[in-house]
Amino acid sequence: DADVTQTPRNRITKTGKRIMLECSQTKGHDRMYWYRQDPGLGLRLIYYSFDVKDINKGEISDGYSVSRQAQAKFSLSLESAIPNQTALYFCATSDPASGNNNEQFFGPGTRLTVL
Amino acid sequence: GENVEQHPSTLSVQEGDSAVIKCTYSDSASNYFPWYKQELGKRPQLIIDIRSNVGEKKDQRIAVTLNKTAKHFSLHITETQPEDSAVYFCAASKANAGNMLTFGGGTRLMVKP
């Protein structure tokens, strides 16, 4: 089945380290997103990309960067991790050409802990 | 930008009772309102959605209602079952913002057997 996958699933790191979270999808979708989830704050958009040459900041992009290496791959980097970036990170995809062009399909999440 | 508020943050009901979760949004141009369900340790998944040209939509035991004038929408779950226990997120988006979703803070629903 076509899916969205994320690696790693869990990561513990130290303050100041550079971290990369990776997302891959076999859905053939053009649009990809990175969210972080914190208790009580729902899902907040970090960055999004509508195609390989398109990168846009979301609501909370400070401290993060992204790379869209191919249609199927969208990576999120924390250049110098800090403790308040401890969260659950989700990648998602959507397809504007589909019947429900607003539906987003989420990956399994990456739990990141910054000590 | 859009702001979506969701209430309550936690909700506990007895199995068989109904559950209602409410969301308000700020941008009157928003025209698409989905609800996502996130079971413990799992990814969020779309369960139902409604567009602004419709006032109510039902799918078996779940329904969503929309009041555009008041800018609020609600999720209704009838005859709740233990497997309905999860975190539910509402969201809003509009076509001229690339259909970007703004999520509410989530509601943890607990259904007691």
C-alpha cells in the first residue's frame, strides 16, 4: 500500500547537536508538510512544500530548515537542537488532484527528545 | 491568520452516551473543516469533513455540523464505544491559502466501558 514513512521513529539528542528527520512517501503526492505536536497545542505547521522547487515557512519555522530532495522525500533539520524542540514530529502529504484534495495523510511520527 | 480553538480539551463519557466536541474559527473565508482522529501512539487520520456549502454531514455514528454565521463547527459521536477513545483534532482551511490546515488544540475523548 502507498504510504508515508518517517525515520528515525525515536531520537534522543543533546542540546546544540544537528538533527535530521526524514520523510518518504510512495503516494505520488506533490504536497508535503512538517508538523510538530505538543500536548494541548495540536499540530503546528513548521514548513511545507507544494513541489520539488517550492519551500514555504509555516507557523513555527524558527530553528528549523527543510530540504525537498525529490517528489518523494522531504527532510526536516534542526541545526542546533534546544530542549524546547522536544516534541512529536509528523510528516504529511496531500494531492490537490485527488477527489478530496484537502485530505492530508500523515506519517507515523518521530519522537524527538533534546536533553 | 486563521485561529482555531477547540473545546473541551478532555471529555469523559460512559459507553453508549453521546460526545460533542466544538471548534470555533476566526477567518470567515475558511471553507473546509476536517476532523482527524489520533489513537494512542498512532498517526492522525481523517474521519469526516465538511465544506462551507453544507450545514451537516453524517457518516454512521459520527456527524459534523457547521454554523458559518457563528463561525463554529462541531463533531458529534453517538452510541460511543471504547474504540472511540482517542484524541480528536478539528481544522480549518481556505482555498486561496493553498488549502493549508490550521488545527485546533485537540480533545482527548475517553469512553468508559
